[in-house]
Amino acid sequence: MLRYKSTFGHDAARRQARSILFGVIGAALILAVAVLVFVSRAPSADVVVPAPIESLGMQEWPQLQELSRQELDISETDQSDDQTFVEVMPSDPYLIRGKINKNQTLFVALKNHGLDVSDIHQVITAMQEVVDFRRTQPGDKYEVHLDADRRIVKFQYEVSPEDISIAQREGTVFLAQKLDVHKQIEEKRLHGAIQSSLYQAFVDLGESGELATHFMQLFKYDIDFGTDSQVGDTFSVLVEKITLGGKFYRYGRVSAATYESRSKGRLEAYYFDGDEKHVGYYDGGGRALRRTFLKTPVVGCTMTSPFDLKRMHPILKRVRPHYGIDWAGPTGTPVMAFADGTVTFAGWEGANGNLLIIEHAHGYTSLYAHLHGFARGIKKGSVVRQGQVVAMVGNTGISTGPHLHFGVKRHGKYIDPARIDATHSHTLAGPALVAFDRKRDVYRAALSAPGLLPAHVLVDSSLPHEDSNAHEAMNTGSQ
């Protein structure tokens, strides 16, 4: 009789062992996933995550609070710090062209070309007489002219097409000087009317949107061009136009501007520098255009939802307060600080998306939600100035389209940003007011005179007064 050895008991044991093994592995995997989730959701040690911002009216969708976080700090560049832009001309092996890279000094840039170190030291020493290398920026251009032994015979440094310096070998030393750039500055008067938008009105005059933006910045405390401008409103502006080599290069200073608004009346802006303590823009009565608070933190955007404590919620179909103002605009539109202050939070906050909170004096706090990203250097603890670009309009968090939700608190209670009474920062008086009145009258005459303005042409860009005028450019709109 054949006998068969039973394997039933052994198979059961093996199955039981495998089950235990798989159970242990599964438990370990579950534990690992739980640890990763906990770590990923734990707040950073140096970031205080605020409580949910109830005023933004986002608690209707608690199931959507855990959105995927978007890393949107678009201020960082992808440029490598250790790479040097080099262009060796194929037809001229004795010419090197380069640009200063991020976190790079001129000495390092030149040394990376394998140039003689003693030549580099001499060139930089000579150039320090005409160039402040402490203010060099990434993108500054340079040219190096070499002899047959790869020794420097001429060096050129370009901060901008208006600011070029050279150092040339004379015997055993280098002599440096600023180049005389043929620059023309003509003062032009522009006059137009609104047909569709202020931006388009400037474009119709053959000007760029940059000038339109600066014009809007001048009056940002008095009017919101996205909601208050109307067809038929008119404007005038007196602006410097700078040409290099016969071609338009950039705008200079806006000396005067007016806006005739059907809803706001006549608005005026005049540049005044007769008093060193109060340089900037003033209205017709000598009151500084700069106010304690901005009227709106964005320019050229459309208000889509006002502050309304009895707003009917578009989705819930019931009354739900809206503790702020929504401004619709293209993604990337600059967002400005409402007033001087300190950043208390800058990061992701659930349904609010990228959120920025700034504390100001006198108990005010401003909030900016759904941001695309933050400006360079904006983080908790950053000190910001009124009008400084701190972020960009976006579409993050619970949002149906690119817009900015802007809220303001006073002593912890939300208030309507549109009803804030922003007073003038100061008003001219005494001799300063007398000097201003004279200059204002000259500007008024220039803006209203028929025909073309006589152009004043300044060829020598090295004259200090003319240089300072030209470099005023588009940077005085915050005053």
C-alpha cells in the first residue's frame, strides 16, 4: 500500500506566516504614510499660521480647505550664481563681452575669463573714480579689449545706455572717464479723452502703457480708474521724453498732469522740488498727493464685489457678509502696500490661497488674498512702505478667476476700505507755498496753451541738473 504524506498542516502554517508578514509590512507602510502626512502638514517652526480669516467669507466650503499648495514665489530667478555670461566675438578674438550675474562681483566676472589679475585690479581701481560698484546690478554689461598677450588695453562698463564708462591703458596705468552719451530730452504736452479706458487713450496717442500706469499712480489716492473713469473724461500731461541716438529710450519726469472727471471733478498734480524737505507731487492748493492710505492697492483693476455686510452669497443663495473688496485683474498685476507697515504673515492659508497680512500704525491691518506670489524679500517681519509692490494678483485658493480680495481691519474689526478717510500727509506753507504757486502757474499755462510746446533740448547728459531731472523718470509716483 502506498502511503501519502499529508502536507495540509505545513501549508496552513506557511499561509499563516505569510499573512503575518504581509500584515506587518502593511502596518509599517500605513505608519510611514501617516508620519509623512503629519510632517507635511505641520507648520514651520519660524512661521506662525494665523487662525482662519473668517472675514473673507470662505468657510462655506470646508471640504475644499485642503487644496494642494502652490509654490508661487515668482520673484526668484533661475539664473545660476556661478555661471558667467561670455560672448567672444568670432571675428575678433581680442574682444570679450559679458554681463554681471546674480551675487557676482566685477572682479569675479573678469577673473572667470582667465584675465591677468593685476590688470583686473588696475581696471577696477581706475573705474572706481567714475562708477560706484557698490550699486552694480545683475545684467550690467562690460566689454574687455585685449592685446595679443591677452592683457587688457581697454575696458567698458555699461550700467545703462545712458551711463557708460571706460578705462583705457595709458602706458602702465589705466585712466577712466564717463562717456558723453548724445541724449536729448524734450518736454511734450499730451492731451486726450477717454473712449474706452485711460490705458487705451494713451496708446491711441502713440504712447506706451508705462506712461498710462504712471499717470494713474499720480492720482491713486483720489480716484480708482477702474471704476470711476467715464467716457468723455479728459486728461493732460507734461512729460519728458528721452531719446538716445535719435530713438526714443524712455520717459523722464512727469512735471504736471490734470484729469477732468465727470464723477470726481478736476484733479491736478504738479511736481515741486523748491523745498528740499517736501519734494514730490502736490495738488493745486499745495497739498501733498501722498495720503496716509492708498485708495486701492491695485491700479487698473475692476471692482467686482464691494464690502457688503448683507451681501447675498452667489453660491449659498443666502445673506453672507463680504468683509472686503474684490478687484478683478490679470494674473501678475502688481499689488501695493496699503500703507507703511510690517508683514505679519506671508504664505499659504487654505481657501485664501497665498495670503499677505500687514500691520500698520493706529491699529490698522490690511489683508491681501488669492495672490499669485509675493514680491522679492516679502516675508514675515519685512518692513514695507506705502505704495511698495508686495505681491501679484492671482487665482489661488477658492477663487473663480484672477482677482485680489482686499480687506482692512481697525483694532481687530473689519471696516469698508472704500470709506476710509485718508488725509493728506502734509501741506505747503510760507515761502515754500509761494514758490510752489509760481511753479504751478507756469505748469498750468503750459498745459492749457494752444499749439505745440517749444521743446527744450539738452545734449550734454553729464550736467548734474539735467541728469537728475532725467533720472526722476517714473519713480516719483508714490509722492
